[in-house]
Amino acid sequence: MSAPPADRMEATWATKPGVLGWLGAVNHKQVGKRFLVTAIVFFAFGGIQALLMRWQLGAPGQSVLDAQTYNELFTMHGTTMLFLFAVPITEALAIYFAPLMLGTRDMPFPRLNAFGYWAYLAGGIFLYASFFAGSVPDGGWFAYTPLTGPEYSPGDNIDFWLLGVTFVEISGIVAALEIVVLVLKTRAAGMTFARLPLFVWSVFVTALMVLFAFPPLVMGSIMLELDRKVGTVFFNPDLGGDPVLWQHIFWWFGHPEVYIMSLPTFGVVSTLIPVFARHRMVAYPLVAAATVAIGIMSFGTWVHHMFATGLPFIGLAFFAAGTLLITIPSGVQIFAWIATLWNGRPKWDPPLLYVMGFFIVFVTGGLTGVMFAMIPFTWQAHDTYFVVAHFHYVIIGSTVFPLLAALYYWTPKITGRMLSARLGHLGFWLFFIGVNVTFFPMHQLGFDGMARRIWTYEAGLGWELGNLVASIGAVVSALGIAVVLFDLFRGSLRGPTAGNDPWDGGTLEWAATSPPAQYNFSHSPRVLGRYPLWDGVAEDGAGALVERADRRELLISSVLDAEPERLITIPVHSLWPLGTALSVALLLFAVLVDMLALFIAGALGVAVCLIAWGWSRQDVP
């Protein structure tokens, strides 16, 4: 079939003008860019908090921060990096690039996609409003009870955390629903699961994990908020509750969360290595199967965070075994990546350099993770700086390094401009050296008895040198990130023109223009292999279906064979997602300040917005 006229397609898919047009935009690329920029801003906030803490700990007896401020920054640093940066930025990549990789024009539920962003932004603003209210959360990013219960935290600090995190988690659930439907029903013709890009495999499995991991934390947060506001006793041991129940709820979410952050970035690595090794991925079926295995097995490891809580030994043994077993699929992926590089001819451009940093830092963190599967070792190292070192090696290695690789790889597609190879190399070496100088000494600090979460320490304990070196490393790391952010800003505005496929990539996003047209593709493609741009792409993806230019259409395909079934129209513009998010925010604020009238107003606002949302199709350009 011939492609619809490009000028008519542009008019149909164009964003409406003005501020209301911008607020009501629902296209996946606009939503993805908003997620991306917002997550980077929160990353900068979290980094500043980390630098302040390292300044305080750089020498014994410092008074840069007092104990309360340190606890607040510690709590908000962890909350920001895990809830407001790591997961949302991987969602940003999925929302922007998964539809392009699948050869479709948008997400299946654009308005829900837009609501997910507004909920994320509102949740983040809600959390950071605590600084202006003078009630910054101070109970740690894990909010352990009974410390965070009404007896020991009577102010609004923990309420800000519970309500804000709940809103952000709702955003994650919304994005996960979108991605699951996207992958199952909107793939290009011929894109069976055996041909699915490995990045899409990773975000698909991650989305399914989110649907199982996030709702329990939302419910647990509601339970704790009810304890604080209404007087229930879910976590009050004096009246029959159990504070350890919170740990079970939190870590049921918390340990899969590590892989929810990591699996999408593993998909990034699986996408980049074949391009820069100039060789197809070795053992593609095993890498895809390992991704699924990690997603399943991650739910059998949460208790290894609780080895010191007095649980029965038989239960500890089961989760210790689970912690060891999950290293097997991770190892399969690592060896497949190494084999692909070994068999190829690597090009050492900045994206591959950051991937190599991922290998070194993540594997180091993984080795100490195996140590934590040993119950007696965990009893000794629990709540020491050895845990801090392990955790940051895993998270920075598995998440931040691949994300920086992804930014250097995909920014030319988003902006149409190349970033600087020279600045990319400089930023890498500063960040790589800084990360290792910061966190490697913390292993020894942990062995020397330095406990987590202490805000100061006395001279003569043997911790001075390690803390000084770590604080210097933090500054070097920050300089590396500053170079990268400067390159992103400068390159996006003034970098050399990229062209449609500057890396000779094999996946479908490189078949689109740079930056992509609002409609992504003028015709629905049919893929002929795992790497469509290397194996060939046909233009008859819609089959006998006639694609129109005067409305926004998505091609719906069969789940298993990815054959065209029908065309559906999707919304063009809507303010209802924003209205719904603002109404939910009003409702949460009412809970915070105990105002029943405001709560009723927020609930009515949610009801009105949802009714209007469901009643109107909003699919006419």
C-alpha cells in the first residue's frame, strides 16, 4: 500500500499550538522527553545531596550538617535516586524508543501515558515541597517501622514521603500497563517474539515486574499512613501489629526494584554492543531467556535484606540459595556480551566506553553481592559501609553507566545532533575514576566498623583516610557528570547534524528521521529479521488495511505472530490527564493537612476528570 501524504500526516499528528497545546500533548516522544529531562533534574538534586553528605563525612567532627539535616538529606538522596531518577529515566527511554523499535506510531493509550508523567512530576514536587514546609522526610528511603510510625515520627515528615512515593509508584504502574499492551499488540508486522529487540524484551519483562512489585508498596504505604492518621495498628507491636511486616512489604518491592532499574539498562547494553562490535548478538535466545529468568527469580530474594531480623533459619537458607541462583542468568548475559565483543571489531566510541565501565563496576558489585548471600557474612557486614559500597557499585554500575551510554547513543536520534566524542571520553574517565575512588574505600571502612547512616565520627577510629578519599572521589564523579550534562546541553543545540543513522544501527528507530516525525513512520513496516535495518524492511506492514492520513491510527497486530489485525484511532490532545493528576495531588495534600473538605474536593475532581476522560474520545485532529 502507498504511504499517506507526509504533509497531511504532519498536520494530523502536530501538537496543538500554545500553552494549552503543550500541556495537553500526548505523543509518546513528547512524554518521553519530559520524563527524561525531569529525571535528569532530580538526578542533579540527588547528586547535590550526596556531595553535601560526603563533605560532612570528609573529616572527623565536622559541623557542615547537623544530625537532623544529615538524616533528611540521606533520606531524600536515596528516595530521589531510586524513586525519582533510576526508574523514571528507564521509563523515559522505554516510552520514547520502544514504539520506534516496534515500528508503531505511538503508545496504545496516549492519555494514560501523559497522566503517568504528570503523576510522576506531581509526586516529585510533593516530596520536595517538604523542604519548604520544614518537614523533610528523615526516616530513611526505606521508612522502617516503628521509627516511621506515629509514636517516633509525629510530624508531617513521613507523611510527605508516604504520599509522594505513592503518587510516583502510581506513575510507574501506569507506564508498565502501557508497555505491556504496547509490546503485545502494536508490534510491526513480522516482529514475532523471536525477532523482538532485546531492549524491548527487557522493558517488557520489567513492566510485568512492576505490576507485581509496585502495588504491594502502594498498599503498604497506605497501611502505614492509616496507622499515622487514623490510628490503625498494622505495624504497632504493642497492639498486635508487626513492624517486620513493613520490611517484608518494602523488600518484596525493594529487591525486584534493583532489577526493575537494571533490566532496561541490560537491554541498552544488548542493543549497543552489536552496533559497536559490528557483530550480531551472540546467543540471542539465551539472553532473552535470561532476561525472563531474572524477572521471575528477583521475587525470590527479598529476605536477604532481612537476614538480621531473627527469621527462621530454614527461610534464610531458601533466600540465600535464591540470591546465589539469580547470578546464573546474569552471568549468561555477561558472557554473551563478552562473546559478541570478542567476535566483533569494536569501535571505541563513547557509548561503548560507558558500556565497558558498566562491566567493571557492575561485576565488582555483583561479586560483593554473592558475599551477601552468605548468611554469616551478612550478620557481620550488615548496616556497615561495606553495604553502602556494594549497593552503589551495583546501582551505579548497572544503571548509571548504561544510561550514560544510552544518552550518547540515542541523543542524536532525539535531537538530530551528535554529541562530542572528546567530551564523552573526558566525562567517562572522570566519572569512572571518581566512582571507584569514592566507593572502593568504603569496603574497608565497613570492615573497620563504620556503621551506615552516621552523621559524624570521632578522630582516632581509623576512618579518616578512607572518608577523605571517598569525599575527593565524589567531587571527581560530580565533575564527570557535569561534563556529560554540559555536552548534552551544548550538543543538543549546536552539535553537528547527525543524519538518520549515524551509528549504522540495526533496529527500527534508525529508520526514522532524526529527530523522528511526530508520526514516526509514514507507513507501517514489515520486518524480516531481528535487525531490520541489516536484514531488510518491507513497506507492506499494514497488509490489506488502508492507513489514513486524516486521523491518528495505530496498527494492532496479533500477539504471537505479529500479523496485522485492525487499525484503531487514538487521542490527539487531552487536558484530562493533567486535571486528574492535579486532583489526585489535591487529595493527597488534604490527607497531609487533615482537611476533610479539601479531600472531598480532590475526590470530586478525580471523579469528574475520569468521567470526562472516559466519555470523550478526543481523536479528531
